[in-house]
Amino acid sequence: MKTLLIASTALVATAGMAFADITMTGHAAAGFHSGLVDKSTLAGDDADAAEGIYSNAGVDFAMSGATDNGISFSASVSADAGNEIDQGDFHFDGSDGGTLGLGAVSMTGAFGTLTFDKNGIDNLYSDATTHDVSYATSVGAVGLTVAYDATKDATKATSAQATYSASGMAFTLTGSEAPGGTSTILAVSYALNDTVTITADTDSAAGGASVQTIGASTTLNGVSVSVESANNSTWDVDLGYTAGGFALTYGVDETDAWTATATAALGGGASFSAGVNSDDATYAGVSFAF
């Protein structure tokens, strides 16, 4: 990571500003892929498969500061070019426009954190990136977050989340109000000890039947195991192993669909990653952080 410091160690913009700085980082990646779902043609089973190479690079500017009365603020701008893949979903994301992109602008103080990012904030229930503004705060041991889509369109939605933790128990209540109705999920986790955690949740999607899921996960000596099963006859098993900058993962579900990935740290901000899944989609490449 490289830091650009203006006016020696601080950029003093106004008399009311305590400090501000700008941090610049860079990233790049390159490799090959085959059989990945082309997101530009994504339409259920009719999506095309993409193959070839991917290569991209970008620069990110993170700006932060604080006012004399203790309010901190941050913003980010990024410039990216090339084409990208989504290793988690085995998708080919396609070409980046090569233009500057504005990230979230946020302010934090005793009141909490207020964040603005047009169409860049996740719906807390569905993870769909549709919200424009969010507010997060805490009241004692309870954490509260509200996110809102401020634009006028048919998919306008509001989502909210409350969290509470005590004595190894963690509770999370999440809800979303959208044109299709109200969706909620109540999740509970309990850490039996330092290595074993039990989870359970009930998910009530708008217009659908409620689904209950139970699961367990454990990690010991670099080996991790996670299992989940739901009352709609779905289940997942995930295995992992990490050691000395090297990691392997394997996951399978009730449809016998599976994925396997491997990553390795090469040093100096470089890493190697590769993956294959049951649809014969593969990727392999290197990434760099500057």
C-alpha cells in the first residue's frame, strides 16, 4: 500500500477540519477461464458460457478525515480497466468501462454512521445492491441498521436489521419491505466453545413458505467443516483447509453440484487462485496488490 500525503502529513482544507488524508492503492489480476457463466447474457438456463483470458488493473483512492467536533468522514474513488471474473460465483463479469467510479460517502460520530452510495448499498435481507442510503447505530448491546432506496421506481425497498450478542449467543433479526411484500429472517448462533458453533434460522420470504435451517461449523488445526440442512430438503456441506498461506475449499449441495478452489500467497502482495465446479467451469490466475 502506498500513501499520498499532501502538505507533508496532512491536508488542511478548512479551519473546521482536524485532519484529512488520501490513501492510494492499486490492484491487478490476470489468468484464463473456461465455462464461466457470462453475466452479460445471464438469463437462467439460457446464459452463455464464456472462455478465454481475463486481465484487469485499477487504482483506488480512499479519503478520510475528521472535524474538530469529532465527526469522521470518508469517501472513495476508483478507476478500473480490463475484464473481470467473479471467482465466488464462477461468473465472467465482462469488461469494465475504464471510467472513474465513486464509492460510498460516509459520516460517523456519536450519532452513528450515515452512508450515501447510489445503488451501491446492499438490501440487508436479500444482498441485492439496490439501496442508496443507510444509517447504523447502537443502543446498548443492540446494533441497529436501516437501509433505504431513495429513487422512485417499481423496485423501491427499505430494509432493517437488529443484532444482539451475549454469553456466546448471537441474535439477528432482518426484514425488508418491498413492492412484493414483507420478508424477514431470524437467525441465532451459539458458540459451544472456541471451535464449534451451532446456527439456526427461520426465513419468511414475501409470498413464499417459511424455511427453517439448522447448521454447525467447526475449525481445528486448519481444518474447517460446515454443514447446513433445511426443511425444504436442501443441504450444504463445506470443507476447508489452510496452512502457511495455502488454502483449499470444497463444497457440495443436495443437487450434487460442487465447487473446489485453491489459493496460495506468493509473497510481495501477489497470490495465485484456481477453481473448478461440477459444470466444468474453471479458472486460474494471479492477482497483485500494490
